[in-house]
Amino acid sequence: MPLADLVPIQPLPPFVAAEQVTDVLLARYAALIYRRTGIRVSPQKKTLLSNRLRRRLRETGIESFEAYYRHLSALPPGDPEWDAFLQEITTHETYLFRDEAQWRWFSRDYLAQKAEEGRAGARRVLRIWSAACSTGDEPVTIACCVAACLPNVERWNVHILATDIGKGALEQARAAAFGERAMRLVPEEYRRRFFTKAKDGPLWHARPVLTRMIVYRQHNLMEPLAGPPFDLVFLKNVLIYFDTESKKTVVRHLTAAIKPEGLLVTGAAEGVGDLLKGFVRLQPWLHRKPGKQA
Ligand SMILES: C[S@@+](CC[C@H](N)C(=O)[O-])C[C@H]1O[C@@H](n2cnc3c(N)ncnc32)[C@H](O)[C@@H]1O
């Protein structure tokens, strides 16, 4: 018996068709995304946004881009549908030891100096913030360097805060498991010391010596961060999606979250150098906050 006789053939719902958001609706979505995240969606992203939206329409059963816009704009920021939407529209590309020169500086200069200060009797406390941590590769890289470069690391109080706006990315980060592609720059010695991998399993799992230093939390960079300030902040490959106004807001919150004389590491193309008023530029990607008197 032909299958068609058994299963009534339904017409495809309109949202499955290869339809695109109109220019007017694209502008409304862009304004909504901008208000909530600081991210600029350019008109060139029309096809991309339409494809990502189509996935949300399929998931939610909402029948049009217009109706989904109305639904989304009425929801508070913490609603699970916002999390799912943000997961679709943000870029999560990351891997361990991304930008190797920065990790060389962190290990050989920054941590070597901290170790020296610790030996000389300074408080063995280190507070580091990975401010857009995506799936956790960056905070685990920080932890690897700390575990490798601070002698007697167990006698140090190291606190690594890892935040991201994306709940899905954070869930993956908390699992602290990485595929071969994400691990491609991890030195052989670090793989052996700080990760485990089942013989036939595809994933490398960070050992507790790393994960116990890290606390994960959802946070939008457009909001201030509560809590004590940090010695060092990593803010990499995120503000490239922001316009100058949003960057200024993020920089204001970041500045408040860094201790006097504390350091900020950015991506090479972050485009915040000119906005960091009073900071000393030590490298194109490394900035020192002024001390109390400055
Ligand atoms: C390309 S990843 C960068 C990951 C990592 N810092 C690196 O350089 O490899 C960008 C991350 O920024 C996050 N993001 C985008 N807008 C944000 C916002 N307003 N607040 C916090 N995180 C945001 C995204 O969810 C994404 O995980």
C-alpha cells in the first residue's frame, strides 16, 4: 500500500518555506537585540537572521517572523525563549590557548611575577574574570596556566569567574569537556597533567585541579557586575559585534570591576583601546588600569 494512503499529507506550514524577514522587521529585530545585548545586527545579516529565526519558529510552533517578534519582545530577558534565541544569534567560536602570545605573557610574565610576590610573602590571592567565556575554553586555559605556573597552587586562593550571556554556552562550559579541535593548541604536557580522556571517547575532560578554581555565571556585559573587583580580566572576541555606544557601556562596567593597577586583556581586534580612559596600553591587547592616585 502506498505510504500516502496511510499518512495524510499535510501542506508544509508557511514558516518552513524559504521566506526572509522584511527590511522593516529586520530593523525591529536589530533594535530589540541591540537593546538587550549591545550587539549590532547589520542589514547584511538578513539571510543569516532569517535562517536562525526559522529554527526558533519550528521549535516554538509560532507561525510568522512577525508573531515571534511580538512574542519575544514581550518576554523578560531571563525567559528560556530569550536564552534559546540568543544561542541562535550569537557567535560562540572559541578554543583553548586561542591567541598563544597572550598565554605566553600570562604564564611567563604575569604568573611568574605573582609566584615571586607570593614567595616574598604577599597574599596568595588571585581573582580573574573571563568576561565572555562562551563554552568555557578560555577559563579552562586560564586555570591550566595557573596550575602549571604557580608553585604550590593548592596554597593559593584562585578564583576564576567565567560569565557569558548565553545559558546554553554556559551549560556546555560547566561540563568542561572539549573535543580534539578545541584542544588543538594545548601542549602535550598539559593534556597529560590536567585532562582525562577515555580510550575511545572523543572528549578531553578537565580535571578537578582546574575546574575547582572556576565559577560559572550568566551575565550580560551591558549590566554592571556585582562583587569584589578583579586583578585581571579577559574580554576577548566579543566587542567586535558591538557599536561604540555599547562598547562604552561595557567599558564603564569593566573599569569598575578591575582593581586599581589591575589588567585587562582584550582580543587584538576588540576596538576598545581609545575608550579605556586613563589605562596604560602595554601591548595592543594588554591594558593597565590606573592606580588609586591617578
Ligand atoms: C566568540 S565568543 C568569545 C569566547 C572567548 N572569549 C574567546 O575569545 O575565545 C563570544 C561570546 O560573547 C558572548 N556575548 C555576546 N554578547 C554578550 C553580552 N552582551 N554579554 C555577555 N556575553 C555576550 C556570546 O554569547 C559568546 O559566547
